[in-house]
Amino acid sequence: MTEVFTGNFTQQEPIPDAAIEAAVRVMRSGRLHRYNVAEGEPGEVALLEQEFARAMGVKYCLAVASGGYALGCALRALGVGPGDKVLTNAFTLAPVPGAIASVGAVPVFVGVTEDLVIDLDDLAAKADQADVLMLSHMRGHLADMDRLMEICDAHGIRVVEDCAHTMGARWRGRLSGTDGVIGCYSTQTYKHLNSGEGGFLVSNDPQAMARAIMLSGSYMLYDRHLAGPDPEVFEGIRYNTPNVSGRMDHLRAAILRPQLRDLATQCERWNDRYRAVEDGLRDTPGLTVVERPAEEYYVGSSIQFLLLDWAPARVQEVLRRCAARGVELKWFGGAEPTGFTSRYDSWRYAPSQPMPATDRVLAGLIDMRLPLTFSLDDCRLIARIIRAEVGAVFQAETV
């Protein structure tokens, strides 16, 4: 009998009871705006920022309305403006070049390797073209951060880390988001903490964080930030930093605080599911498993594999056959963007040149979510289905 998976690839776990109770308390208070607090009360947002800074091991944290806002705010805080060039991954999602375009800057795309990380040789070759790198840890894959920072430090490049898929991940023990000058995170529903929308910036740079806080719409209430720089840092910037409001509210912060306390446990649960699928896919003819380096502690909330050098029609046949058995796969090699899946040459507002090595990787790149609503048995079943359908198409072509 042919196995069929009946789970839902977009169904996340419910919000924890403690978070629901905290959200109800905020709603009953009527004080949802982050600066609308009672006398002597820090408020949910300020407490969340303090707790997230502590969890990430940094001095400063700002909670904002979305991960995309965090990226744009980080660029503004570093003084990036119209006409400036910003290095970034060719393999990323639309909010990254969108953030660059939102400040009038121009992306300079850097290639991707078969390990699905930024091509450090290509980065070194293009390092003289910009003084900011918006580094996307796309789909949770960490590059060699030691070599990357050596390249950037040697060329005076400031690094903004897009950690939407790496909250809790580490490179040689260092938390993702703490190597660059600013780390940005998302709390959109499909990320590692879920408030529907939301995000964070973290930094150890007081000037950059002070500008980010002013940009986020603090008015002159920056002294209410428990994880912000000292008030005197704001004196030199508060009159000439525009308000580009993007604050987080108390309701979302209340939902996130209990989840943050469970982040390490949740990361391990994702990795259990990732390994179950990965083990099931190993040694599948025609399929390349993306090997993870020993220096990386990843968070496997999604998994990727490669069908390198397959004709598009064959890839589409794998997707069709898997979908017929309930397994939803995304493909980065399609000629047109679909849903959340797009690539560097899809963004026509951003100039690009052909990148043959990167195009080869993207043409064979398959992506799949791994929500925590899947059991380990579910993950093993999904792997069996993918293995069978990839094998069937590969064998048919070989014959």
C-alpha cells in the first residue's frame, strides 16, 4: 500500500497557555502601546528586550514590529542611504533585498555554495564594492563565520546578520547574530518564536543601538528601554534621527516572553525532526544531502536538499509526485517566484548579473518546512515518500 502523509506543513504549535494568559492580562489593562505603562511599571516590551539581550549574550536589544523592519532599521542605524551599495546573499528571501531597497540602497549579490552558504571567495572578490554586508543565514545555514569576519574586518565591512532562521544557532559556540555589528531576528509565525509578526535587533554598539531606538519611534522616551544604551549616548543623535515608527507592542511581547524561556528546548525538538528526515534521505540516488559542518549548531526548522543538474521537468515531476502523497516541497529553480520562494533574478528592482555557479545550485534546490506539529514518525514517513519519488524519477531517467 502506498503511504500518504496527511499532516499540514503550515500548522504551527499552539501558543503556550502561559503566553495566552499574559496576553489576556495585557488586553484587560488596555495598555498595548509600549510606552503606555503605569507608574513604575517597565512593561512587557522592555522586559522582553532585557530578557532577549541576556539570552543572546549582548548589551542591547530593541523589539520591533517585524523582522523586515529590523533589517531596514539596522541599515538606517548604520547610515546606509540612497545610492549606497550593500553586499548580500544571492540565496535569500525577498525581505532582505527589500530592506536594502527601502533605504534607497543597491544590493550587490554574492554567490551561494552547494553547502547553501554565502560563497566566501566571491565575497572576498566583491569586498571593495561596499562597506556593509547584510548577511542572510538563509534557511538556517551558517557560513564559516571566522573566515567571513576576517574578510569583512580586513576590508572595513560592517556586518548586519539576518538571523530570521538562526535564532539559537551557534558557530563554534558563538550565538548567531553576535559576530556582526547588528543582529536581526524575526518572530513571524514560521520562525523560532511566534508572535505572528515581530522582530529584534541586538548589538554591542551603543551608537548603532541608540540610533535604532530613535528610528523605531521612541520619541524622547528612550530612557524607558531596559536594554538600551545610557541616556547620554542619545544626546548627540536625538535631534537628527528621524522617527520611522516600527515599535513592538505589549501584546506581542507578552506572547513572546514565555516562548523565549523554552527556546533551547524547542531548538532541540526541531533538530530531532531534522535529523529524522536527513537520515531517511541519505544515499538516495540522485539526491544530495546538505552536510552540516561540525562547528555549526543549527536549528532545523526546515530542511533542504539538492537535485543537482536535473532537468526542470524532472524536478517538477518529483514535486508533483510528492504533493500527490501529501508532501509539500518548495523549489528555488522555478522561472517565476511562487509564494515565499523567489531568487535574486526575481527582484527586478535590484540589478543583477548572471551567476552560473549560483544558478546551478538554485536550479536544484528543494526546501521543506519542519513544524513542531510533526512527530518523529511523521518525519520518517516524509523521508520515505521523498526517497521513493526521487528514486522513481531518477531511475526512470536512467533507464
